[in-house]
Amino acid sequence: MFNRTVLKALKPKSLVLSVALALSVNTAASAQVTVDMAKISCEQFALFKVADPDTIAVWLHGYYSGKNGTTVVDIESLKANARKVRDYCLQSPETNLLDAVEKILQP
């Protein structure tokens, strides 16, 4: 009788411990990656070598919006500008991405 009681008490604890262990292993397995945006080339941007170009385009939009003091996001304009930069980068892969953005999207 004592053994059954102990086993019943251990099963839920084992399950909780297993789940906690699995979650901690999963979290530890994903590495943090940092990127210096000033060092990304057009080739890296256009050919998905750093991250998804859409993700980078959203970051760039936020960066330049912050510099310009605007909080408005025109989604269609963001998409069109990302396409313009990508197209330029495919033609000039050696260009620095931030230089390309400033050249293509200058006011």
C-alpha cells in the first residue's frame, strides 16, 4: 500500500519535472543572434543570408521612422519600398544596405 501511494505521488511530479526539463532544453537550444545593420550588404539582404528581407525591411522602416519622428506606417508603401531596395540590391550586391536605402528612398 505504501508503494502504490508513493508511485501515485511521484507520477504527477515526474510529469511536471519532464515538462519543465523539456521546456528548458528547448529554450537553451535557441541561440541569440545579433546583427550590426550597418554592416549588411545588399547581397546579404536580397539573398536571405542574414534574415528574411521582409523582417529587415520592417526594422529599417522603424529605424528611419524614428529618425524622422513619425509613427505612421503605410503598409503598402513599406512593401513597395522593400521591393525597390531588393531590386536595387540584386543589381548592386556589393553596396552597403543602409547606403542603398538612403539612395533609393531619399526624399
